Amino acid sequence: MTLFEIAQIYTDLVLLDDQIPDSEPTSKEEVSTLRSKYHQILMDKFTEEGIEFHDRFDAMKKAFEIIRSPNHALQATLATQIHGGRLA
């Protein structure tokens, strides 16, 4: 899967988890388990692609940035890490 696809699934799970009422503990737990799994897949993909993140919260923030603007956010992230903030 591509980084964009992983980020899309992960962010969808985060948003879904927020929408499930506490009165549905089984559903909430199932979505939470999937969210955790995709969060790890996301962080592994970041590492594989050479994208730095400071912690799990930073990884989540970057996933949402990628989804909101896939080309610009990813280019900016990579440019900052690879070229000191300049797009190549």
C-alpha cells in the first residue's frame, strides 16, 4: 500500500473512533484495535520512506496533513527533512 492509502485508512479510523458512542464498547474496541494496527503500519511506512516523526502524536498529525493535501504536505515534509526546507 502507498503512504497515502495507509494515511487515509488510519485517519478514517481515527474519525470513526471519535463518532462511536461510549455506549457501544465492543464497536469502539474493534475500531480502536484497527486504528492501533494502522498507526503502527503508518509509522513503519514513515520510517521506510525516511520521514521523521517525533512521537505517535506527530505521526498522527502528519497523516492528517497528507490526507488534507497529499502532494503539498508530503512534499513539504520531505523537503524539510531532506533539503532543509527547500523543495527540490
